[in-house]
Amino acid sequence: MPRIASTIFDLAREHDGVFTAAEAVDAGISHEALAMSARRGTVRRLSRGIYRLIAYPANEEQVQLWEAVLWPTTRRGPIAGWGVLSHLTALQLHYALLEYTPPKVSITIPTTLRIRRTPPAWLDIHRADLPGDDVTSDIGPPATTLERTLRDCLDAGVENRLLRPVLEDSHLRDEMSAEQIANLRERIG
């Protein structure tokens, strides 16, 4: 059992305490051993194929963000096959001073990714094929870059009053070129 506990901890460390059943199986943990860990209270099942190591120190918001990113696919694979935090969720991650809490966690998944199960009520799914340079992991779970996030928010009809302060923040301007800022300012008005 110590080997299983150590392996689960190593998996959990990758995603702030959250991991998929597929990752556990790939690491040599059987479905039965994972189920036993859940019965013993070592791990908690968050949703189909997604677990959280109970003893891992992570806040619930971060856990939910990782669950959202991992929810679309329980197969182990590149980030592009998972969900990527986007829209207002990504905006809140990039700009902590945002005076708005999104009612749902927004993710973007590839257009080719087919999901046959019903998404949880707290998850808002968008579809787009994101180039690698539109995704960052610098702010936690994979999320769209600030520039892509602002474009997505504009396209989704997010109120300009929420977006304007972001463009005025000098700390965030380093993440975008002067041309990108000018283009976004023109769109926001």
C-alpha cells in the first residue's frame, strides 16, 4: 500500500491534488486499488474518472478549476486534448482585481473532442481549436492567454466595463504587444 500512496501523491502533485483514473492506471494503480482508496477516504471521487487526494493541501477553487480542465477527457494526453480555462474564468485568473465572479467555470475544448456525457451545471463549455501560443500554464491550470481571453470575452458579448480596466493595468500590458492592446482598445471602444 505505501507504493500506491506514493504513486497517488505523485499524480496529485501534477494538478494541485486532482488526478484522473486513467493517469492512475497508467502509473500502475489498478481500478480496484483506486476504488479501495476511495472507500478508505484517502481519495475522493469528484466526478466520473476524476479524483482528489484528500490530504493534498489545495483550496477548493483550485480543485474545481483542475476538475474543469480534466473533465472533458479522462485519458492521459497533451494539454490540447483537455479543457483550457477560458473566457471570464481565465480573465479572473489573469486579473485578480476583476470585480465580478463568473457564475460558471468556462473552458474551451477542441472542436474534434467528442463528449458523450452531460457536463456538470457549473461548467460552461466552448469549442475552438486553440493554437499552442494561445494557451498558458503560467497562472495555474492551462488557460487562454490574456490577449486570447479578451478576444473571447469580446466575441461572447462580455460587458466592456469589465474589460476596460484590464487594458489599463500596466502590469498586464507586458503580456501583450502594443499592437494587440491597440486592436483590443479599438474593439472595446
